[in-house]
Amino acid sequence: MDILIKQFEKIKKVYTLKEAKAHPIIDDIFFEVGNMEYGKKDWWIYLKEGYICSGMECGTIHEQNLGDVLRRFNNEAMTVAEYDKRNAEWELQNNN
């Protein structure tokens, strides 16, 4: 993997499982039966190194259905550099 990732890049949105499996920053997407009481699937996305989900504050995304995990990816996946910059700006605004 190229360690020099663009600091800010527009990440292509995904709307289907097929698109997610082919996305260049998604390392893996899969489901597991998580809620055994109801037999529902839990969906996971593992992002490649250098990317983060801002809402989860880590490189994985976990939701109870495919639509929600893709929605979170589309709205919250970003480079670590962008995440760090946003956090630094927030800290500056809230400490003054």
C-alpha cells in the first residue's frame, strides 16, 4: 500500500454490497449473526490502513443491517489526516 495517501480525498460513495466489495478503501465487508436472540445479521466494514470512520473513531464500521453500514461509510469514512485536522480545528474552537 502506498503510505502517502492524499490528505483530503473525495471518497466514492457505495450503494450496494457489490460496490462495497470493489471499493478501493474497503479492506473487507461481511456479516455475522450477532444478535442470536433475533437471528439478525450484524454487518462489518474494515477500512484499509490510513482511513477511519469518524463516528466510530476507528477503522471499522459496525451496524445491524447493510443499509446502515453503507450509510455510515458514505457519511463518515475519511482519511486519518482529515480526521486529525477536523479534531484539531474542533479543539481550537472549543478551547478559546
